[in-house]
Amino acid sequence: MAVDAVIIGLGYVGLPLAQEAIRAGQKVLGLDIHPGVVQALNEGRSHVDDLDDAAIAQMREGGFEATTDETRIAEASTVVICVPTPLSSEGGPDLRAVESAVDAVARNLRPGMLVVLESTTYPGTTDEVVRPKLEAGGLVAGQDFHLAFSPERIDPGNKDFGAKNTPKVVGGHTPACSDAAAAFYGAFVDTVVRTKGTREAETAKLLENTYRHINIALVNEMSRFCHELGIDLWDVITAASSKPFGFQAFYPGPGVGGHCIPIDPNYLSHNVRARLGYPFRFVELAQEINAGMPAYVVSRAQDILNTAGKALNGSNVLLLGVTYKPNIADQRESPAVPLARLLAAKGAVVSFHDPHVQDWHAVPEATKATDAAQAAGEADLTILVQNHGDYDVEELVAASRSFFDTRGAAAGGEKVVRL
């Protein structure tokens, strides 16, 4: 049976997209290389934060089906690629998942099909990597099939903005390709924003995340010298935020996490170096600052314990919240991982508590605490790494011996030290 769309990659991006398309009456097939993910979805079980089991059940009632069979791509009029784009071990783009997905599409490409890449990547990927693979069989983009790039803008855990009401940027290989992509997304997304082409759409996504990356680095660096100067940066940010124009608040923290901020700007800086031969200095400096925050937090933790007459080596340190953002289970690139590893390397006995994480596979040497307040009372130092809504911060402060607040969540007091 023909389907309106095949979505390749059924994670934080692909599933919400499929959900909105189904709500608009489209028949959607999901394709993923992981049999366990496919089986769970077909049995009505979700593996992402933003969709619960009931949402998957509703999608199934709307005709959604998941499969590992790539030949079923040929049934669709539209194919959307939503696969991960991590960094390679050398720090450059790792497009293996994209290339594998495109190869699968190429083997099943039909005339008239619309192919859209949503995976974040460097400018030129759609035209230089995706298009040649798709055209290798003889069909020509812009003539025999449509090709476009539309950057994902999913923000896991965001209750206000999702796939439907977040404006969708689209850039086609040709104006007709843009028309086809705009028509597809316009059926279930409130606002579609067109760019001149695929490169502009690819770069727009990188600009969005680079903007955040650099501004977070700014306040992270300010947190260091404000501490040395005896200035409360959190109070400074509150004061600056009273300006009704020309300022947007960003906040310091123990590092940056998630798929976007620690990774995407590096795609842009790598592209600039590779093509133009010079560095994107803002991005590289921001990466240096943000990547150094876990080590800075460890240094501050050591100072806090020294003030109490204790050494970090042998001290019990509790980490509260180990996901990359509050109120979700997503642990991708969480700064809690390097933080815990650095603490353990210096001899600290590390434990963690997180209401959203049952097993912290990234740091197996860290023991799990089942009761946050009890664990805080037993630890020599409690570090608030992620401020989940489930936490009563003041209760945890009261229970703790010493409380290092890296998120500006505590009201203050003798036990509290702010980042």
C-alpha cells in the first residue's frame, strides 16, 4: 500500500515529525535500523521523552508502522531522513548514518519522489553528498525527483513548542523542489520559511546553535572571573534581564550537552577550516571554554572541600541530575559524564541521583542513590548538576553538608556555593 511519507530515523526528531503528519491525516511509515526500536514502536512502546506510550498507540491507530525493510521506501511519495550526525573521533563531521540512509533511498528512488534531509550537517552536504548518490541511478534532482534540506528544530522536553508550531525552514535544490518541500510540511506545520537554497537552510541551523554556543561560553567565562572578583553573576544576569530590548539572558553551567550545542557548531568550524583554510575563531574559542567547564567545576569542588578541611580524594560527592537538560531522560553529551569521570580520577567516591535515569551506563563506577535527600545528608559535597523539576532544592540544601549549585537554583545560605 502506498504511503505519504517514509521517515528514516525514529528518534527525538523522526517520531514527533511522524506524529504531526499522522495527525494531519497522512499515512506514515517509519524506518529504523534498530530492530528493538521497531519492535517496541509496533507494540506501542515509546523510547523518547516527548512521546509516551499513549501517543505511540494513537499513531498506530492512525496507521503508523515501523519497519527495518528499506525496500518499503519505494512505497512513499516523500522520504525524510532524520538520522544522527555525531562528531568523528577526530572532531570532524561523521556522516556515515546519513550516507547509509541516502544509499537506501537511492536503491529505492522513484520518479516524482521528494527527498528531504533533516539531519544537521555542514553547508553543502545536500548538494555534494546526498545529490550525487541519488543521481547515480540516472534520475536527476530538480527534474525527475525533488531534493531539499529542512533542519530539525526539536527541543526535547519543551512543552510550548513542538513539531507543529515551530516554524519549518526549507531550502530546495531548485525552486520547484522548495515548492514540493513547503507543500509537504505545510500540511501539518503552522509556518514554513523558505530559503534561497539548500546551503542557506543548512547554515541557518548552524547559526541558531552557534549563537547559543557562543553566548553560553560568554557567561561561562564570566562565571570564572566574577567568582574571582567576588561578583554574583546570577544577580548580574537578573539585573541585565530587566532591559526590555537588546539583551537575552544566558546562564552558566557545568558544561553544555545534547546533540546540538556541543556538536553542531563544530560542523561549521570544520567546514570553514576545510574549505577556506582559516579558523572560525568564535566557535573554536567557545568550544574550548564550554568543554573546560567540567574541569572548572571539579576545581571549585576541590576548593569547597578544602575550606571544610577535607580532601577531594576519598570524599563522597553526590551529583544531582545527570541528563543534559532538566525534566527529560536524554543523556546525550551530558556534562555530568566528564564531571563524574574527572572527580573519580581524583579519588572522589562518586554517587548520583536522577529521577529520570535508572542506570548510568556512561559512568558505571558511580553508585546510584535512591533517595536524594538521604544521599545529600551522607555526602561530603552535593553538586546540583541538573535542576530537575522533581527536586525540592531547598530541602536538598537543608539535608546536605555542603551544596555546590551550578544552576543558580538555590536561594542561598551558609551551605550553598554558586558557580
